[in-house]
Amino acid sequence: MSATRILIIRFSSIGDIVLTTPVIRRLYEQLDGEVVIHYLTKKAYAPLVESHPYVEKVYTIEKATAEVMSDLKAEGYDYIVDLHRNIRSAMVKRELKVLAFTLDKLNFQKWLLVNFGINRMPDKHIVDRYLDTIKAFGTEDDGKGLELFLPEGVAHKVDTSQILPAGDFCALAVGGAHEGKRMTRAQLLEITRSAPIPVVLLGGKEDMAVAKWLTDQCPTNVTDTCGTLSIMESAAVIQKATLVVAGDTGLMHIAAAFAKCVISVWGCTTPSLGMYPYRPHPASSILEPEGLTKRPCSKLGNSCKYGKGEERCISHIPPQRIIDALTEALSTIQKEP
């Protein structure tokens, strides 16, 4: 019997791609016979799946699917699993002309929730909706969560760099793709000042100014890695962290992939959109502003109904509430055998 050849499509971004990993696992482990899985994504996000043992090949694009279309046609796929559902993925399906299983993005339901506060979203995580996309294959829940596989040498590089504190530490995700997902400076400062264990700041080059300000305020309890690590190196830091504090960001989902305790801090987006941490450590908690009935402010966190800058809705979560959640989670973790 020849192998079943499947192309999974998800172009972006960090969190969304990590959230597709249960689909990879279920297809590979539960389909009869040999299964060959390829993955199509944007070049910037390829490292997230390149080291996955169940992904034989990763195709990448910079902008257009035409960059790889001839190669995709030559692969002879049996099925496409489209977990992005946009113009690019539609072009791939049109050109390859094989049976495709496509995610229902529920854009109308999201629009109703964001614009009118009418919640018609299913009480279901996006991962489970991804898995619904492949239900025709007859796969079953394996009880497992997300997965992320580090490239060879990355963990060792982080280990030997001597940037991490000895013993317990908290990984703090400083930034976010949009302002509405980022914690305020006041919140970040209180975490770095009051956390009972050392704090390691994670973020990109765009977060370096805030990180420098934090380390200037708290020079003894904080290690700043913003702008110096690749996404997979940041993932290696998270893998070694005792717990993680993050907004609704890709690093939050990476933390869940390592079954870490995640203190997730929510602003303009909400868990009701279906993208909260998936099966993280049981000591994890979700913190949302109280009494702000117009949330979610936007689908992506790119606008706020309550203000701008330090006045946006995430600022309604008192910094001490984050510290309390962190301290309680740490106490639970430290009691574990």
C-alpha cells in the first residue's frame, strides 16, 4: 500500500502554527498505513515545524504561493488540510485539485461578538475546531496537548550561554503582535519588582526599549533577552522556565506546548474567541479585566474600546492581581514531587 500524502496549510503566525500540532500528531499516529505529512507556511515561521518528527518536508513562501506551486504539484498529495482558509490557501487547493478539508474560521460569529457583543461562538477551543476539520479521517482525542520540537543544539546553546538564572525563574513575555495584547509598563514593572523568583524578559527587537526601561528600574532581579534570541531560542528559555507570564501571544501557546504553568493576561482579545492556552499545567490561570462588558475590543487586539496606550483595557487588571496569581502558582508548583 502506498503512503497517504497530506499537505497541511497554515501560513502564520507563531501561536496559530503551534496550535496546529495536534492535527499533525493525530493524522500521523491514527491513520492506517504509512502517512507522509508536508507543511506549507511562511518562511519566518518554518522553524516551528521543521524539527517536528512527523513532518517530512516544510514548504515555505515569502509572499506568494506561486513560489512553490510547481513543487507542490509534483508531490502527488492525496489530501490537503487547510487550517488557514484565505486567498493563498484557496489558490493552492484550486491548483492541486485534490480533496481538501478546510477550517471554518467562524468570521461572522467573531464579527458579531466584537461589534455587537452577541456571542454565537461555540464553547470550543480553536485546537478542537482544527481537529473537527479532520474528523472525516476518524481520528480520536488522544488526551495530549500541543507540541514543539526544538532544533538540535538550540537547548544546549541556551544552556551554555549562561544567560539564565540558576534555579527557578519566571519567563515574562514583554510584547505582543498588537498593542491590545501587551501588558502595560506598570504591570510589567510590578512583575519584575515583586516576583518571588528571578524574571527573564522575552521579546523581539521591537520590545527592546521597554525591556531596557524595566532593567533600569530593576537591575537585580531581571535578565533581558529581548532582541537577542530567535523564536526557537526563546522557546528553549520557556522550556526551562518554572512558569510563564504572557499576554495573548505566540509565546503563551509555546508555553502551553511545553505544559508550563501559564499566567495569561488578557486585554482587547478574550478567551471566548477560542485561543486560550490549550491544556497547559493545571496551576495555570487566566486573568481578565473585570466589569468591561464591551470586550472583546477587536479580533486581533489591534484596537481598544476603552482607551489607548497605558489606558487600554488590559490596564484594568491590577498589577497585584498578576503577582498574586504568580505567587499562588509558584507555591503549587514547588509542592509537586
